[in-house]
Amino acid sequence: MLNDRYILLIVGGGIAAYKALDLVRRLKERKARVRAVMTAGAQEFVTPLSFAALTGERVHTDLFDRLEEADIGHIRLAREADLVIVAPATANLLARMAHGLADDLAATVLLATTVPILVAPAMNPTMWTHPATAANVATLRARGIHVVGPGTGVMAEPESGTGRLAEPLDIVATAEAILAGQPVIAPVASTAPAVPMPVPPGPLSDAHVLVTSGPTHEPIDPVRYLANRSSGKQGHAIAAAAAAVGARVTLISGPVALPDPAGVTVIKVQTAREMLKAVEAALPADVLVAAAAVADWRTSGTAPEKIKKVPGARGPTLALVENPDVLATIARRRTHRPDLVVGFAAETENIVENAVAKRARKGCDWIVANDVSPETGIMGGDRNTIHLVTPTGVESWSPASKDEVARRLVQRIADALKGE
């Protein structure tokens, strides 16, 4: 997957910068083209000459390089790559990314790029577990930035804990998965147990928020399934936003190609029945946000072997049966019903009318309705236009990013739990 792909490597200022040299070597072994951008801190640990020798390319260090900026060099660096890798991603660099700063070449490139970004954090364990870092990582994950590591073990100080740069081969494998459009699964640390990440204080600090996200896959045979076009972006953004304001979040996710939000307990399922079982096992919860696009039907039986196409024969007939209704089942519970049950209504016509009817039919407290007609680009896209249906009426929100919709919805949830 890396053959002739252009990787822009941004090297942060930490002792782990020397491992980035091995990362370059591993990328080049797979025929990738690599260019490097080094922060001022990185140059305190490794020289630009070292990266130039390994990449065969000029190393970029200065935002105000007259030769480079004659043709807007930072924009060219940001846009020409297939993937940007930040390794090591220090606490400072993660913070600048989360807050959109552009105070050096590395941060400016990261702000200007439109291609996927993979960060490999590396820092002292106390810095990694600090609430500020946890919130910054949650923000970046909610924006779709991929994270690999950090690992656990002995640090340079010396101290032990979570904060080691992921191994170069793990970073390479994650990069290959991103470019192949495959789900990104972070490698599990194989040494000492991880340091628990504290929950940052916020308006939902005492709440357990349960979120469902993504589609479900209902098997037809061992290689085929029924599904829908849900990407899980909105559900994952809601989970990240809730964690960022202090909630204890459990995310029940169908199959998605998204990284797990930081500070969130993630339970991965495939089918509607598995999702319902996982949601019930996660109760009690203060809030359920059922953002998943659960398949309404499944086949009455799954073929044990792949169904073969027979020339001249008619195609197979699939008998469908109704799946359990996750939202209605939880909303109608007499015990362990969350105080606030929020459903989603993905509609293609009569958006508000159908959502109002769905809220009454399902027995939930709120419905978040949106128009998922193909021309809207909402299903699988990065923006959303919603109507929030509550017992007091309908709020129609202006179009916004899914991250912003998540933050606003989480704030409304926090206000509702406080009785405001």
C-alpha cells in the first residue's frame, strides 16, 4: 500500500525523535516517498542532515524560508502528501494541533493539510495522563485524526508507564491500513499495565453516557452481509465530545473505519442483536444516545458457505425477518432506563414529521433528525444539518460540522440533566 505513496513525516521535539529515523527506513523499505519537517525541538535531538540522508529529500525546518515560501511552500507540503505522520507527537505539538495554532512550519502544515493525519504520541507518562492532554487527544480523534500508541514501558527519565512512541513497524502498519481504507486498530502495549487516564472535570463529570454508533452488518453468508452507508462519524464525535467534558462514556460501535475516541470504553459489535445485548450489558447509564444506524432486517438464516452464482439460474431469494429495535427496547424499560434517551432519525422525506412520529412510537425523550438523501452528502460526510425533536417542540439547527453538532448536543444533554 505504500509503493510510490508520498508520506510527509513531521518530527516533534522529544527524545523519541531518534526512532523517527528508523520509521523513515521502514517506510522507504516499502517504496514510500518520504519528506521530513522538523520542529526546532526535534533538531535538538537529531540533525536535519540525518533525515536528509535517509529520505533523499531536503528537510524542511523554517516557516519563513524565502526559497520555499516563494511558491507558498507550506501549502505545497500540506497538499501534495498522501498521508501526514507526526512522530513523535509531543504534548506541546498535540496541544497546538487541537487549538489550531500555526506558529511554526510543522503546525502550519498540519493546519493547512486536507489529507489524512496519523499521530504517534510520545511523552512522559504524567503528561500523557494529564486531563489537558486527554482532552486534546479526544478533540483530535473527534476531528478524524488517527492515533497510534503510545506504548507502555520504561521511559528515558527513567520512569515507567504509558508514553513510549509506538514501534516504527506498528506506525507503518497503521499507515498502510489508513491508505487502504481499512479500520485502524491501535496495537496493544505488551509490557507493563497502562497508567489509567483520569477523566477531565466538566459538566458531565458524574454521568455515564452510553452511545451507539455506525452501521450493523447482518450476514447473508460467510462473505456477504446487509448493511447501510453509515460511517459512524456522528456517533463517534458525540462519544468524544461527552468524554471531553468529563463523562464516563461507553461507545457501542458497529463496523466503522474510524479510530476509537480517547478516554472512551469501546465495545465493537457486528449485528443488531449483538448491539442490543451490548447496550443492555452496559446499563445502568444516565444517558443513551442511539446514533447507530441499526439494520431493520436480517436474513431469516445465514448460509454456512458462500452462495455461488450458477450460470443461467435465477439469483437467490432472501427471506428477511425484523431485527430487535435497540432504541425502543431501552426507551421502554421499566428498570435501568436512562434518564435521557436520545434517538436518531435518518430520513429522506418529511424529515420533521417522520421524526415527531418516531419519537412517540419509540418512547424516547429526544430525536435527532436529519435528511440523509444522497444529494445532502450527510451519510458518510463531515457535516450535518439536524432538527432536535423534544417534548417541547422542534429546534432546527444551522448546518455545521459533525464535531460541532456533537459538542452542541452534549451541552444540551448536560443542561437537561441539570434541569435547565
